[in-house]
Amino acid sequence: MIGRCLFFDDRKGWGFLRIVSPEIGHDVFVHRRELHANPKTLYPDDIVEFQLGERQGRPNALRVRIVERAFAAKPAAPSAAEGGSDGQQ
């Protein structure tokens, strides 16, 4: 299945994915232990591939593989000391 990350709490190690293929609409729980990525975290709107499983009677994402990161690493904005904007004109 293909899904999109809705939310992931990196501190707690869990979040939710929304299934986008083959059908749209269902949300499933995802735990860090199922992420096959380094670092073991997800960001909102990451696209992932996973198997749908069940734990304690609830749908869970298993064997989660990141297909596409939602963001590209961007350099930090320069500080005022480095010639960046300090809010004054």
C-alpha cells in the first residue's frame, strides 16, 4: 500500500499514515520500529510504502519504506551577524 504521513511524534516514536493507494481515506498507526529508514522518523507529507497489518485489533503499518521525502534539506537562514535580515531596514 502507499500512504502519506499525517503526523509523527519523533519523541514518542509513533504517528499516523493516511492510505492513498489503492483506496483513499483510512488512517493507520505507525511505530518507529516498523520504519526501514535512517533516521527512523517521518515528516508530514512523506510518501511511504507499507504492508497493512493489525495489532490489538487496530490497523497498523508494517515494514514501512520511505518512497519520497516531503522536503529537501535546506541550509539554515543566515543570521544577522552573517549578513542576514535582522528585521530592521
